[in-house]
Amino acid sequence: MSLSDADVSKQISHMTAFIEQEANEKAEEIDAKAEEEFNIEKGRLVQQQRLKIMEYYDRKEKQVELQKKIQSSNMLNQARLKVLKARDEHVDEVVEESRKKLVLITKDKSKYSKIIEGLIAQGLCQLLESNVTIRCHQNDLSLVEQAVSVAVKNVKDKIKKDIVVKVDKENFLPQDSSENLMIKNIIPFFSNLCSSLSTTFLFMFVTL
């Protein structure tokens, strides 16, 4: 039985509709898969860029912290240098003032004699030796000889030890030297007392 033109046309329409439906479903499936893959790739790229940004700012933060520490250290060092400079300047001022005062004190025989006694006693206490020779300026000889007996007695009372002290009357310190007094131990001995006393009081204790 042959189909009429109307039946053929109807079947063709059904077939066309079926093909279009399958094509649309396939297209929707492709679009959905493409969108899913796009979203996955987009998420991956976003996460990748987020990590890069986080790493970048983490490095920047560490650089800033390091720079802060360096600046803080530099400022601290500069402050310390300023403090040390101020301290040294103050010490220099005190030393210079002490020098000026000592020059005036040397003119007062009573005060000068007491200072000599104290310096001799300090030197003997540092040496802690039994035999000591003292050398001084020639114009201080009489004061030194008077001060020795007092200083020796005071030191003996403190250290409970006999000390023989001799004033060198043949070898004097140069008149233009800054050392007013020098103590020489007969037994070789070294003491750092020399520098501190000579700096502060214009007196020098040296052991040879």
C-alpha cells in the first residue's frame, strides 16, 4: 500500500522533529560539559592566581619586617654611638676639669699632700708587694717623703703585711711630664691602675 503525499510529509516532519530534538539535547549536553570544564579551569586559574598573590604579599610582608628590623638596628646603633660620644665628651670634660683643679690643688700644699698620700696608698694596695720604690718630681720630693710614712701605715693596717718603701732621690720624673708620681716595684709586676690614675688625677703609678 502506497503512502499518500500527506503521509510521507507527516513522517518526514516526525523524523525532522526527532533529529532536531536529539541535536538540541546533544548541543545542551555539550554546552553543559563545556560550562563545567570552563568553571573547573576558571576555578583552577583563580586559585593559582590567588596563591601567587598570597605568596607575593607574604614576601613583601617579610621584606617589610626585615627592613623594619634593619632600620631599628641602625637607629639603635646610632643611638648607642651618640650615647658613647656624649659619654666620652663628658668624661673628657670631667678629666679636663680635674686637671685644672689639680693644678690649683698642687699650689695648696696641705691638699696636695693628702692627694699624694692617697695615690701612694692606692698604688701600694694594687701592687701588694713587699719592696717598692717611688719616683716623683724633684720639687715634690719632700711632700712624697712625708706622705710615704702615712700611706705605708694605712696600707699595712689594711692588708696586714709589712711593706718597705723607698723614695728614689737620684732619678726624678721630668718636670714637664704629666706623671707626678711613679711607683716602681723591685719585683717585676704589671698593673692597669696606671692608665686610670694618670687620666683622672695626672698621677701615674707604673711598675717596672
